[in-house]
Amino acid sequence: MRNVLISGAGVAGGTLAWFLARDGWTVTVVERAPGPRTGGQAIDVRGAALDVVDAMGLGDRLRALRTRMRGMSVVDGTGQELFRSEEFTYSSGRLDSADFELLRDDVVAILHEAADVEYVFGDAVTALAEERRGVRVEFERGSFRTFDLVIGADGLHSAVRRLAFGPEERFSTHLGQYLAVFPTANFLGLEDWQVWFRNEETGGAVYPVRDNTELRVTLGFGSEPLPRLTVAEQKRLIASRLAGVGWEVPKLLAAMTEAEVFYFDAMAQIHLDRWSAGRVALVGDAGYCASALSGQGTSLALVGAYVLAQELGRSEYEEAFAAYERRMRPFVELNQALATENPTGGPAEESVERAKNAIDLS
């Protein structure tokens, strides 16, 4: 029986687990968090990724959870509206598109429920040793197991990538920004409407979710790479960088201090010459993070997991990993380029259209 360990229970890991289990693999997913991760921003399913979720039979269920924005505004520090659109939003693109936007935690929860695999929460990979017929994996809790293959789907700061390929700094390109995301009550009374604000190198967005009962708040600032910070230090830094921005930002910062679910990280990309080493391979952000600035991280994760599973079903792992990379790399490169095309205003619509469909899934 073929058995595989997937490190990371996010979009890439959950999708790969579903397809491999369907094809008869024995799948174990290990995730450092104590359960499926909550919080995070709204994410997009676009282009080729639509075919992936439909192939899983999850398309209608995910579409039913899409955000229902009517449009967006951009305001200055006094709250004066500088721009508005009822045709598109910065986060999701055109509102009349077949693409859709939904919350990351909804996607992760549905993938976790859909895949009939072994999930191990509250643990992590600490060592890998390739042997003649498999990979011996040691875990943070002190146990070890052997698997035919190990797949790193554990994000921008992938432990599997570090263990199999080397330290993160060799592969990470900082994009000059940091973002924080957290949920809070909809004290602004927004109804299916996004508001964006910006002041020099700081800014952010707020939008309602969960039938307008909750806000997801994104706050950001420009910066060179920072040292590792505790959550308390991250919040203090954001508060200091956005102090004086105006509008409702003081209230948002006050809500941030109370937020129990909180995400903060650099906007960065991952570039490797190869996505596999022996019996270990990478998928999603672990191998080719495009950053939230591209708007395509989720679609890359979905498509990458689909293509990897497809190739593993066609040939032995050496050939499968090589074919996966041949097919995915042009697609990845086009989508990573979206993040740097126009950082202040997002990529052009025609660039997104070209990039999101630039792969044959047959």
C-alpha cells in the first residue's frame, strides 16, 4: 500500500490529501495547529482552480459561501471617499466574474471534512531521513514513522522545505511589505461593502463577512525584513506604524489588541530551482509562494495539488515529480509575476485573466 505524509492542513495539503485518498493512497496529514486553522483573509478561486474544486464535487458548496460584496470605496484620513466601484473590488476582481471569493477558514474546514484521511493535529515534522524504501520522519512529540513519500504543504515558512532543501533565506524574496489580518465585530455597520484606506506606506482594508456580522480587517505597512516578533510585539509595531492614519483606524487598532485570532507575516515569495528532492516534494506556498499581493496563492495551491496527485497516479514518484514541475512552473511564474506588476494598485485585469488559466489540467 502506498502511503504518504503531507505536512500542513491548509488549502494545498487538504486538496492533495483528498485526491490521493481518492486514488487509493494511505494519507496522513500532520498540522502544527491544534485543529483546522481559523481566521485569515478572504481568498480567491480563479480560472483553472474552478475546475479543481468542481472535480472534487465541492464547487457548489464553496460557491454558496462566497462573499457577496456590492462594491468598494477608498477613503482618506478624514473618511472622505476618494474612489468607489460597484463593478469590482481590489480583493476579488470583477463582481460579475465566474471566479469567486470566500473565507480561507471556510475552505480549510470543508477540505478537512471532505477527505477521508488520518489527520494529526498539534504536531510537526522535525527530521527527515531518506532510506532505501521510504522516508523516516521524526515528529515534535517524539514519535517517528516511515512513509513512501513526504509532501511539504506547510506554507511560506515550511519546515519540510528547510529540512529537505535548506534554510528559508536561500529561497525567500521579501516584497517590502507586512500584513496583519484579524476578525472583529462589525462595529462599522458595513453591509456587503469593502472600504480601503492608505497613507503613504501604511494602509489596509475592512470588509464584512458572515452575513455582515463580522469584519475581517487587513492592516499593512512597508518595511525591510524584520526579526522574529512575538504576537504582542507584532501588535505594538502595527499600532505604532498606523498611528495617526485617521478615519476609523484608531478603533480598528483597539479591536486588534483584543483579537485572539491574529495573523501577521511578511509579503514574500519562494523561488526554488527544484520542488523535489528524492522522495520529498513541495506544493503550494511551501514550494512557490506568490504572496497575497498576487491574489493567486489559493488557486496555485489548488491547481498544484491537483497536478501533483494526477502525476503520481500516472507514474512512479521520480517521473511524477518531474512531470508535476514541468507542467506547473510556467503557471507559477506567470502568477508570481502578478504580485510585482503593480504593487500599489494590484495587477491589471488582462494579466490576471492570462495567468489564472495558463495551464492544461488534462
